[in-house]
Amino acid sequence: MADYRKKLTLIDSSASRVMVLQCNKSERKSFVKHYQDDGTTSWAKETVVGWHPDKTTKILHIAVQSEQVYEVFGQPNISGLYAFYSDPKGKVWYCPISQEERAVLKEAKRKGKTFRDALVELSKRVF
């Protein structure tokens, strides 16, 4: 089985891109916060697709949307903020960001810029 704990992994689903998180038995379940366009936050909807033998969560799938910010919790190597954006062909990718960069992206989106363009202006590597 792939190790989804070393880097954030996205897979293609029928309707969207899906973030894959792997939870160890010895840890609390991971979760993801979604930063809404209106400034509020909510917990991202998750689907448990794998279980440990003791019935604790092993693999989570979280559908993500482009032009949105998500924060991963409970993962030793990949916890943090991520901006999700689309490449010129429409495929969704992510870029790690700071709280300050999140504020810049929010303002750029309000002005009609794409996250990808704003990330380039922040000297981030994008596809």
C-alpha cells in the first residue's frame, strides 16, 4: 500500500480531485478544515475508505475544489495550510501556504485573480 503520510496525495475521482489521508492506529483521526470564501470555516466532508482491524479509521478521502484553501490536522509530516488551484488544463493541484499567504490569496480572489496567478506572484512553484 502507498504511504500517504509523507506528502499530500491527490487522486482523481469521478467528479473531483480527492485528498487522501492515512491515519495510524496510535493517533487520533486526521481532519481537514475548509476556509470558505465568505471568511467562515467548516470541517471538510470526509469518506472513510479503509479501516484498521480494531475498526479505527485508516484511510480518509476528502473531495477538494479548486480556488479554495484547506488546512490538514493530525498528520505529522503534512499538517498545514494548502491552496488548491487549477492548472491551464483544469486539473486541480495544491501548494503549501502560510496564514499570511492565505490572506493574500483571499484578497487576490476578491479582485478576480486566480489562485494560480496569485501563487506565481508570491514566487510559489505551480503547475
